[in-house]
Amino acid sequence: MNSFDAFKDPKLCRALLDRLLAEADQPLRFMEVCGTHTVSIFQSGLRSLLPATITHVTGPGCPVCVTHESEVACFLELAKRDDVIIATFGDLMRVPGPKGKSLKTAQADGARVEIVYSPIDALAVAAANPGRTVVFLGVGFETTAPAVAATIRLAREQNLKNFRVLCFHKLVPPALEALLADPETNIDAFILPGHVSAIIGAAPYAFLADRYHVPSVITGFEPLDILSALLEIVAMRKSGQPAVVNAYTRVVADSGNPVARAVMDEVFVPVDALWRGLGLLPGSGLVIREAFADFDAMRLPGVTLPDAPPLAGCRCGEVLKGKMAPNECPLFDKACTPATPVGPCMVSTEGGCAAFYKYKLDL
Amino acid sequence: MCLAVPMEVIAINDKIADVEIGGVTRQVRLDLIDAAPALGDFVIVHAGFAIRRMDRDDAMETIKLFQEGLGLELI
């Protein structure tokens, strides 16, 4: 058995689960803030096996889901321009904007939208289409932002004049702070996102324990990673000594990845940013620095962040804060299904509503 | 979206590496990695970039600690 498969070894997981069942004697509401964790907890069956005392809450960990209504309206406006080609990760295609529009419907209306696997692929689209401006939609957390920053640097090296990024990247720690500052969220502990942490390291989370006395564990995505993180959390709560524990040391250095952070810092600067459901959070987003203004789609003439009303009836905002379970939303599995999604949490495969729907464990 | 996959480095050419997992090969950029990988290393790949070298010894050590802690035989 190789070292990776061992992290889902049934015998080992069962033994950890038994220990967790024995030790989790007080109520624990934990939140994960990473779409990959959401999917893993459902897909592995862990959610249905957890002790009755432990409640899994899925938070604002899906970048597509937290992209604000105004940001969606902004890129849909841009997609209408004849001289623009939108390049995007596939996740954004069906995210609904005002009046039921999405990139998918924009495409049907004649917009040019190219799905790319990597932002680098968007550079090739730009090189092949010199008469148009290729706009890559920069959505994602700290895992993704360095890749987009490196792509902007490459665009400059390649002297590409028709490549720009619409930068809606967001930062995880400010969102955690906003959740804890809200007295209604009742979060006892966090499981922290493994690949965001691979970039930022452990230090940016210190405030969770220091100021809010909430224990948290950086962990990976296999069942063993998640079970061991929960055991660690239970132990910290018993000892009354909350801390930030890095349990994903095979990938995450406590200091993160300083090279990736340097690239990100060279190209982007933090600003206050809008999150769906969470509103305007201080220092929670990234914009392109003046030095790279020529690659900033936000600086194209006429591009604005329009006011956009929340989607009618959609409770994604409450779901993203963990205040409402997806199946408590009146639209869930009625007006809102993966085939007919009303809000982004049902669109994205990493969204809490989509995961609930797919696995339907609590219905 | 932060999905990232461990892939094995099979060739390195300056800032680009060929990586492979389960018969699938891709090219990834090495601009962001903080420790240069060697052939045979596993790197964590996200959106066409290698973002970290995976420490296999550390992975084995973690498993071993669990097995010992839980009184299980080594697998």
C-alpha cells in the first residue's frame, strides 16, 4: 500500500472513528471552509458516521459561491462586448446573475467564452486572437491567486497586449474573522483548508485561538485527515487550550510557501471586498497593483461593479454562514436542484447545497 | 476549486515539469514552488502550477504514528 492510499485505509479510519465516538462526549459544531473538504466529508460517508454530538457545518469555502452578485453582474456585462473573449474556470459557467443570466446563457446569446483548466491556457487564447481582448476571470482563494499572479507576470514577459484579468480573488482569514464576530454563527472549531494553507501557512490563523479561543486544525482531504483533525479538536476543547494545529505537514509548512506569496504580493494588493452572504469584509479581496494596470480588466473603459440585488428567494447567504443547513432552505429540492439551480451553492459541485442534494443523507 | 492533486515529476525543463498520475501526464509550471522538485518527487498541482513538493517520508511517518497510537499492525 502506498503512503497516499493509507490515508483512506478502512481499518485505520474505523479505529480513529471508534476513538472519536468514545471521546466526543460534548456537543461540537465544527465548520470547514473548503469545497474540497465539503465534498470529501460527504463522499467518504464520514458525515453519516460522525458521533451524534458532532455537527458538520459547511462554510464559505467555495469561491464560486462567495463571488458577489455584483461581481457576477460585472463579468456578464463584460461578456456581452464584441471585442472580448472571456476565459474562465468551468465552475463559473452556470453561476446565476441578474435576470437568470449566466455565462452559459451569454454564450448562447453569442458571447465568446472559453473554459480553461489553467490561467496559463488563457494566454494561448490571447495569442491566437490578437484582435480581441481576452479577459480571464480571477476567482478563487489564496491557492489560486498565486497562479493567476504568475500568469499576469508571464503575460508581461510575453508582451501580450490583449490579456487582462478581472480580479475577484478572496482571502480566507478575513472571512473566518467575520464569521466569529457574528454572535449567531455558533462555531466551536474550524477545519482549515489544506491548500490555502499550503500557501499562507499557519500564522494568519493565529487570531482564531488568541482572540476567539476557537481551536482549529489545518488538514488534508482524505478520511484519515479529517478524522484525525476532529480528534485533535476534541482534545483541544477538553484541555481548554485552543490552538492552530498543522496536521497536514506532508504538504503544508508552518511558514506556507513564501515564493508563491511573493508572486501574489508583487501583482496583487489586498482591499475590502464584497462576499455573497457576508457583505463587505475589510482586507478580504485582492486587486491588481498599479504596476500591472495594463493587465487589469477592471480598468478597461466602462467597466464597473454594478449594483445587483440578491437572487430572489435564494438563501445561499445564510447557508454560506452556516446559519441554515441547505435542506432547511424552502427552495431546496423544490425550485432549486442541480438541474435548475437558483443560487450558486447548488450550481457548483463544491457548493454546500449541491453536496447535500447529491448525497441526500439528512433528508 | 482549491482541489489540488499530487502528481509525480517525470521530466523537468527549466520552469516547466512533466508530471504524471495514473497514466495521465500534464505539463505544470514551477514558478510558484518554494523547493525545486527532483525527478520522482510528488508535487501538489493546482490550476497548472506545482504549488508544493509533497513530503512522502512525512506522509509515512503520519500513518505510522496513527498505527502505533491505535495499536494497529503496520500495513
